[in-house]
Amino acid sequence: MKVILTKDVKAQGKAGEIVDVSDGYARNYLFPNGLAKPATATALNSIKIAKEAEERRRKIEHDEAVELCKKLAGVTVNVKIKTGANGKLFGSLNTAAISDALAELGFTLDKKKIVISEPIKALGRYVVTIKPFAEVSGKLNVDVTAADN
């Protein structure tokens, strides 16, 4: 019997997959526990439509991420941070500060999508990596200056 898994089932497959199982296993275990539903024509069609919608959504997100990387390629973000007497930072520059500085320039980028390879602990100009989508990454110039005390 062909069934559509609604949840991940060990040794059978992941949610949304169509698998072939024995009739008894489907009727006595999968259906009562809500782990699967029968693979009817309407159910198969709804899964097909959902997969197509997911592909379209991912493509749109990918295109937006590529566009954002292109826009940020020539942008230098100025981050002001408190410093000590000798020009060293108190602690290090974090991704939240960079994200906030980007927001002031009109770009929305989550702090989790900014990657700092080494901690920034001094004033100067740095290049950080941004990853707005899984396969998309770009570079961002960050200029760290002392805040007015």
C-alpha cells in the first residue's frame, strides 16, 4: 500500500515522502498514530502543488539574497563603538552592531547571517562575510571608529 508520510518515520522515510508499506503496518500503526495518510490522487496532487510552491518561494528568496549581496558589495558600514585610551575596543565588535548599522543605512539583514572570521578588537577597516541564503555569500566592508564619549 502506498502512503504519504506526515511525520518522519524511522526506517521508512521523511515527512512528505511517498513510501510503499504493508497494509497491516499502515492500518495498524501509521494511520492510528497520525504518521501517514493514504496516497490518494487528491493527496498526491496537493503534495505536488506544495512542492512547487516551496520551490518558487526558495527561488524568490535566492534571487533576493543575490540582489542584496550585489547592493552590499560597494557599501561601507560605519560602526561606532566605545574604545579605551589606547584605541582598543571594550570587548569585541559583534554581529548585532553590524546589523544595526546596516539597518540605519536601510538594509535589513539578520545578525545570524553575518559571519566574522576573527574577533574584531581594534579600530580600522575590516571585511566580513554575509550569508543571506544557504548557497549565497558576499563581502561587506566594515569601518570601525571610536564613538564620541
